[in-house]
Amino acid sequence: MRTKLVAGNWKMNGTRAQARELIDGIASGLGDSLPCDVAVCPAYVYLAEAAGALAGTGIDLGGQSI
């Protein structure tokens, strides 16, 4: 059986602080035991910061198409 994937592709025009707050909230809400693969796909301008925020969380990072 394939592992299920839940990915969030958000379209937000917020600030870097808001993006970080969203990532922190997702990570803390999921805890340590993930029932499926989880990924977030922020806007391009937040990719580098998101990668750092996701390190060690078990949450994958994806990018959006243009």
C-alpha cells in the first residue's frame, strides 16, 4: 500500500513572520508521530526560510509552479 501524502500549497501575501508562524503551528500540531507524509509548499520567497523552519520536523518542503 502506498503512503498517503497531505500537502498544503498556500497562497498568501503575508509576511515572513506569518509564514514562520504557520509552519511552527503545523509542526506543533502534528507532533512527532506523523500518520502520513506531510509537505508544505509555500510561495517562492519563503522557500529558504521554510526549509530552515522545517529541519528536523519530518515535514517535507515543496515548491509552487509559476
